Amino acid sequence: MSLIRVPYPRDPERRRAVFGRVARLLMQHGTYEGTPDRGVFQGATPIGKFAGSYRALDRTGELEIELTTKPLLVSTSHVEGELRKLMA
């Protein structure tokens, strides 16, 4: 299990826009259930499965992602870096 925190917009419209972009990408490889504020996700890539949960931390302006499953060959820091790119 890994815990990642990345910047996340506090403004509801910007948050929905970022969430929509990430959700469309996720749907190419898996599924999610939730809202822009919290939920769960799962999926698979050619190198392994991934799963976890997420929740918005309004006080800090961050999104907290708990990875419960990830491909063994992919480091948590690599996942965090890719998430930061998506959120930008």
C-alpha cells in the first residue's frame, strides 16, 4: 500500500474539469466509482493491475490517493510523477 498526495484544485469548476480529464484516461484502462471528491478505482495495464481509493483534502488543496495494488515493476514515485503531470 502506498499513499500519494498531489495538488488538486479547490475551485469546484476546475476540480470537475481535472477530474473529468483523469476519469476519461482511467476509463481506457479500468473503472472508477465516485465523485471529484472521493471514490475508488481499479484497472489493468500490460504490466499489471492497479487499484486504490482517492479523496480530496480541501484544507490542503491536495488529492490523497491510496494505492492498494500496483504493478511490481512500477515505483510509487513514478506513479506520483505521472499523476502530477495529469493534474497540471
